Amino acid sequence: MSSRIPKWSLAGLLSLAFLVPVNAQTPLRIAAAADLEPVLPPILDEFRQATGIRAEATFQASAVLATQIQNGAPFDLFLSADLGYPKRLIDAGLADAAGTADSSTPIVYARGTLVLWARKDSHLPPPSLDLLRNPGLKRLAIANPDRAPYGRAAVAALTSLKLYDALKPRLVTAENISQAAQFVDSGNADAGLISLTSALTPRLASGGAYFVVPRDLYPPIEQGAVIVSNTTQRAAAHKLLDYLLSAPVQAQLAKTGLTPVH
Amino acid sequence: MDWQAFALSLKLATVTTAILLVVAVPLAALLVLGRSRWLAPLEALAALPLVLPPTVLGFFLLVMLGPRTAVGRGITALLGHPLAFSFSGLVVGSVIYSLPFAVQPLVAGFAAVEPALVDAARLLGATPARLVLSLLVPLARRSLLAAAVLSFLHTMGEFGVVLMLGGDIPGATRTLSIVLYNQVENFDYAAANRTAAILLGLSVVALAAIYLGGRPRGGRRA
């Protein structure tokens, strides 16, 4: 069989690997909670224009990123969707908030908002707390409560509403908040408890409607940042953190579905 | 130990293997006995899941066969629910994903049957079904066993497809490999060790059984 494949075709395929340009400067690597996926890329672009520092983000559920960092993943900065996972890394001596008043407490950079989102073409009434009690709601997507802070908030909200036990058999659990949104957007789930940041993306904003889950139903989603201790780019990581906390960027966060910290 | 997930994985692997043998035996026979030049693309198609990222398959099943396409609406009407987040969805995904693991050993086994025997059977007027069931399958029974065991194990270990369209529902889509992933992500390494040991043990025992079964005393058969 191999004799039928010209050798040059294989060589051509392999040489493709070398066509990808290699940048001399190592980018700042950011482990970012999935709710930042619609928010962070433009901010990183502007940061690069302002400072010349290139930063690349990996989006996942906060616990997944924490596990990766714990196992030596080469990240410089961890932007979690809660305070628990970054605190766990600090306690393990793997991350810190050096340069702030209290170096053993993650730096809160934003607060998250939980919403109930459904497609406009859904056969069910538009999202509201009543939708959660609607027997026509067959599948409700949430992020995995064991590893995604928004998933934990979703379970807390359903528990406050005394709906958790009734809805439990109808919950579908996504890896992270982006996948939860995608389960609903693809029509496979009827509605989802997702982040306001996802609900405000152009695609979801035009294709669906959201209802802000009352904030007294779940503990606040305080999003904390830490610097990974064995980073080689501590100064650059600090610069990005300061940039995130600056007034203009915080104002920008407010438009994308996060609550600024000041 | 999550026995519910263990039982679910066994059930998924059993159902998938049963369907695959029914599909793969005629398919492999066609590929070996057939003369059409369309068989090469068909063979390539049957081997495609070997190299296809499971995420591609998961994406197709989730979106292309989701409730927002015509095909997907047909499936939803037929099953009463979308393919995603259901055991039947995992079966569809697993059958496609493990297809080459059933087809390839059978093709090798059928091709190794003495062509003179096949010609003789044809001359005696054997129908294609008879040819396959009374000649090829008995003579290639070791390949049949290999196809069954490989399909079963590959389905037991399936992960990417399940992650993309499972929704982690206990008893329906939470398989053992998803449980292992959850345990690792939740820092429960002790439980992850036990789950991984079960998956590893099962694979080693089953593979050893195939290789021992195919090795008569005195040396390896050609």
C-alpha cells in the first residue's frame, strides 16, 4: 500500500509543520475561566497594542485549569471564575497574589452573573423563573457544578427555588459554561443556566433571550486572579492584571456581562 | 467505585458490539469478495473513524443530527428525544467510532481463507449469505472473536464522543471513562486510581485472551 503513495506527498505534508511562523517572544499564557471566552480576546488585543506584550488565553472550567496548573501546566496567570480554586493553588504554594496588600488572597477582578437562556424559536415560553417550573422543560443545561463556579451557582439557585430535586433528572451537565450555552444553542437542550457573558455574545443575543437569575438565589460569583508562582514573566503578568483592574477596562467588562469590582 | 457507570459502560459496549458484528460481517465479506471499483472508497469510509478525531464525530452528531436540522427532527420524532444526552445517541456514536475495529480484523480473516474453497463453494451454487455464514465465518472465527473483543474494549474506553454529546447523566450517559475524568478533575486521585485500574485490568485480560486463544501449543499459527 505504501508504494502507491508518492514519497514527496508525505514529505510535503511534514514540511507544512515548519511553515507556521515561530514568534521569538514567548507569549504570556493565561488560564481563563470559560465565562471569559467572549470577553477576554479583545481585551488581550488592546493590551498588546498598549504594551507590546502578546498574551494567549486557554478557556476551560476553573477546576480543570486549576488541575492543569497543579500538574505543572505552563501558565503565567490564572483568571478563575471563583475564589476557591485560585485559593487552593495559593495554599499549595503554586500561585500567589504577590504585590497586593494580602498575597495569600486571590485578587477579585470581576463578579459574574447567572442567567437563564433559551432560544427564541423554543416551543416554551420565554425565560423566567416560571420556565423552570414548566413541565415542557425536558432538558436544562448547566455547567458541571463540581468544577465550574457557574454550575455551582446554578445548583445553588435551583436549590434556593426548591426545584433542584424535581429538575435533577432533567439536567444535562456540560464541561464548562461555554458548552452549556452550546447545548442550548444547538437545540439539544431547551434552556440553560449560563453566564451573562455568553448570553450577551452576538450569536446568543440575536438567537435567544435571557432572564437574569435574582442575585439573592445564589452566592456571589466572585472571580479571582492569581499569578502562577513559577512563571518566568511575572512583570508582564502583573501588567496584565493592573490593566484588567484599570477603570477603562473595568467599564468595558460591565458591557460584556461582568460586574466591575470598583 | 461507581457501579452504575460500570454497568452502563458494559451495556454500551455489549449493545455496540452486537450491532457492529451484524453490520461488519456482511460489510467485510463484501469488501473481500466484491469486485466493484467502488469498494476502495467504501473501505476507506469504513476505516475513517480510525483517524477521525472523536470530536468531529461528536460535533456532527450534536449539531448535524441535532433538533435544528431536518434529519435531526426526524430522529427526534422517531425516538421521542434528541440523540444527544441519551443512551441511544451514545450507541450511534460508538457504532460509528468503533466500526473499523470490527471491520478490519474481519477483512483480514476473510481474506486469509483459501480462495480455492470460496471458488468451490460458488461452483456448488452457494448463495452469498451461505458462503459467508457457512464458510468464511467458521474459518475466520478467531478474527470474529478479535473483532468482537476490540469493538467491545474500544467502546469501553470511548471518551471524546461521550464528552461532547453525553451531558454526564448518571445511568444514561455517564460512562466509566467519564467517571474517571470527573474523578481526576475533582482531585479525587484515589478513586481515579481504582477506576483506571478496572479499565486497565479489563483491557489486559481481554487482549491476553485473544492472543492466547490464537496461539496453539507449539507456536504461532500463520
